Amino acid sequence: MSKEEKKPAKEKIILGIDPGTNIMGYGLLIVEGKQYKPLQYGVIHLKKYSSHELKLKKIFERITGLIEEFHPDAVALEAPFYGQNVQSMLKLGRAQGVAMAAALAREIPIAEYSPKKVKQSVTGNGNASKEQVAEMLKTLLKIEELPKLLDATDALAVAVCHHFHDGRLQTRGRAAGWKSFLDENPGRIKG
């Protein structure tokens, strides 16, 4: 094969998820070589469901539906961050776990990134606001109009972060997760 006859780049689809128990963001990024663009993004509204169990069922169904429709090559999730309310943290962890289970049921590789890592990857500032992340994505992905709920752009940011890191950082099954989060955030540990 001559240099002029380069093989076309393999297409890859990344499903980014911003877990939530009232609103869960999702964003699908299509990557071809060094080019990447949004395929679809939005939110899953969960407030209308009365029980936490029903919310988890809906998360599983919607994520499974997205997987069946778009056949992503990887799923990237934003890791829950440590907060003051333990009950909220548990619910968020369950929501993330159900989304992971939907991907694992289809044998899709999962990666998890801290909120700080996602913001750093997209904006260069690990402390960027949701609005700053959305504005940077608007530029990077040539989005004409930002969605009303920024959970969708947060999910796209997770997919972009995964693309930038090619799944090498904080991937499930490696030395990541809570230990690395606690190492990176010693001031958040309550004694």
C-alpha cells in the first residue's frame, strides 16, 4: 500500500454518562482518526419516578436502549464525588452502578473519570464550572446551541475526556477510584 492509499481510520463510538438520580446526562461521541464529533446527547429525566428502585430500573432501560441503538465501543462515566450527604452519595453510586451494569451486560469496556479530571481534560482547569465546560465543548465540537440542561454537556465532556486519554486513565480494574480520589483530595477527608 502506498503512502497515498492510507487505510481509513476505524470509527469508534464513546458513550459518556454523567450519573444522577434526578437527571442523568448522556453523550455519544463518534471518533474517526483524530476527528471527533457529537452523535447525540441529552438527559434522562428521573424526578417523575416516585421510588429510587423505579429510577434505577429506568436508568438501566434507557442506557441499555442507547447501547442497543448506537453500539458504543466504550462507556465512560463520571465518578461520584464525595459530599456531605451520605444518602445522596449512596443513591448516586447505585445510579452509576446500574449504568455500568447495562454496559457490562453487553461486554462494553468501562472507564471512570473524576469530575476534576474531566474538567481538566476539556478546559485545562480542573475547577471549571459546568458553564465553562459547556462553552469549551461548544467550541471543540462545533455545537451551535447548548442544551438547556448542562448534564448533557457534562456527559459529552466525559466522552471527550475518555477520547483524549484513550481510556488509559482511571479505568475500572486498575488502581483508581476511591483511593486515587482520596489521595488527590486529602482536604475532603473527615476525621
